[in-house]
Amino acid sequence: MDCIHALKCSFDVIAITETWMDQPSSVQENTIRGYNTFNAFRTYKRGGGVAVYIKNNYESLLVKHKTVAIDGILECVTIEINLKNKAIN
């Protein structure tokens, strides 16, 4: 994740596919400073996985009933971001 900081610019949302994260402990190893992390990962198969990083100055939460991981078919992370009183650039 050092490559994100090397870009010298800021993103409000970063989405990454093929994370290859396979358990909650690997999420802690792949955090980005200043962002909240949301994931869906395969449980029975190698590879896959998706992660969404939301800048931590946004109020954001995981929508659990719309976040799914079906091995070999689909990984989907659904996030709700509260944009009230936020200027979007």
C-alpha cells in the first residue's frame, strides 16, 4: 500500500480487486493509513477478494446484507457513505 502514498495525491475512495486476502488477520496487514477498510474474501479457495478503502473523514459503514462472497462466482462489498455536509471535489 506504500504505492498509494507515493502518488502524492489523495483519493476519497479506493477499490481493489484480486486482493488475495483470505482472512480477517490479512486485512490488518493491508490497511492504508487514513482510510477505513471494508472487505469480502473467498473462504475456501485461493485468490480473488475485493477491498474498498474509504477516507476516514467520511462516515461510512458496511451494508452486511448486500456484501457477499460466493467462491468462484462473486465477491461484492457494499458500503454506505454519509455525504451530508460534505463537499465533493
